[in-house]
Amino acid sequence: MSAKDKFHEVVKLALEKDGWTITDDPLYITVGTVQMRIDLGAEKLLAAEKDGEKIAVEIKSFLKASAITDFHVALGQFLNYRTGLREKDPERKLYLAVDIITYNDFFILPFTQLQIQEYKLKLVIYDTDTEEIVRWIS
Amino acid sequence: MSAKDKFHEVVKLALEKDGWTITDDPLYITVGTVQMRIDLGAEKLLAAEKDGEKIAVEIKSFLKASAITDFHVALGQFLNYRTGLREKDPERKLYLAVDIITYNDFFILPFTQLQIQEYKLKLVIYDTDTEEIVRWIS
């Protein structure tokens, strides 16, 4: 299994442990002639609500030598997918899934924090060892 | 010469024909420990101004099978570089260089136009045949 696929499986498992049901793997959204492919769609049914909470999750493995190169792609994907979802599936919230090591190495840097604030990125941090969600950042 | 390098040379030549002096190839910006590499820096000296006009240009060749995949990268790079420049070289304006064929195929689509407006992307459109700048979009 490729490293990328391994991260994908870990995030699926971690979300399921957190009470989410994976509904789409991948989740496609199409705006006009532009088709986009988000890694996962998931839903959590809450007793108090008629409709469940819906999320889309883009999983980044940050395997490149330079984290900023991976972050260019992650930021672009996030903002394109968020606009796509706003047009086609506005109830669904988009999260970028990042492993805790990458988060602590790169996402806490002042530059990255500046971009997270400026572009209102939502993150879900996971641990590849315990295969659990560590933190949701909205 | 790779297709990517060819586009790079075409844009340099087209900018020079348009009166720009290439000052950086590439242009590096560093924010904290994050180093970014923008394809070109250029300057145009205008008689009426004491200081010249300064730009940074990121050249996208859109060689991938799926234009949206290239656009994810282009959008992420643009927004990261723009924040980097705002922090470190605020007088310099950032442009995304796109060839006219890619512009007419993909950038005029409603989704792409929506993102250009939302994220205030500046574009410089060039023609690979005439090796000239066709249009500046700010």
C-alpha cells in the first residue's frame, strides 16, 4: 500500500472511531464542466437533529521534501473545493486532514498560521499511531 | 528543453518585449523559516516615477491532463506568494502568467472566473506563438 493510501485508510478509520459514517470515498462535486474529487465524504447522525452533520475531508500526507510545496496544493484544493461545495452542497463543511507530526512541524509556523487565519481553513488533526482524531480546528 | 522551461523562456521574452527588465530568475522570498520560490521578478522603470514598478510572475503551463489539478497548485502558490510578498516586499505585485489557449479553455469557465474574483487573482496572458503579452487582468 502506498504511503498516500495508508494515510487515507488511517483517516477513514479515525473518523469512524469518532462516530462518523463514511458516505463517499471519494466525493465528487461538479460545477459547470469542472469536476472535482474530494477524498472523503462523511456524516454523523446526532439524536437531537433531524438531519445529520455532513463533512468533506481532503487528506494531505505532506510526503514531499518541502512542506510548502505540499501546502500550495493543499491550500488550492481547499479553496476550490470549498467554493464547489458552497455552490453544490452548501450544508457540507470542508476539512483538511493533517497528521499530528506535520501539524507540529509545519502548521504551527507563523506563516502557515497566517494563511489558516486569512483563508479560514478548517483542520482535522489525526495520529497515525493511535489511528485516532486528535483535534478539530474550525 | 522541457515544455515547462519553454513556457518560462517565452514569458521572459514577452515581458522584455513589453518593456520589463527581468531582475530575478527565480525570485526567492522567505517568511520565518518558510522559503518560497517565485518564477520571475521584473521591474519597469517609468520616466514619471522615481521608483520603478515591480512585479513577481508565477508561470503556469497547465500541462496536466486535468486543468483543475493544475489550477489547485496555481491558486495555492498565488495566495501563499502574495502573503509572502505582502510581508517581505509589499510594493511588488504578483501575477499568474497563463498562455492564451489555457486562458480561453479554462480560465473563462464560470467556476474559474468565480475563484479569480473571490481571490482577486491578477493574470498576465501571453501568446506562445508571437511570444508577446496579450493582456493584463488586474
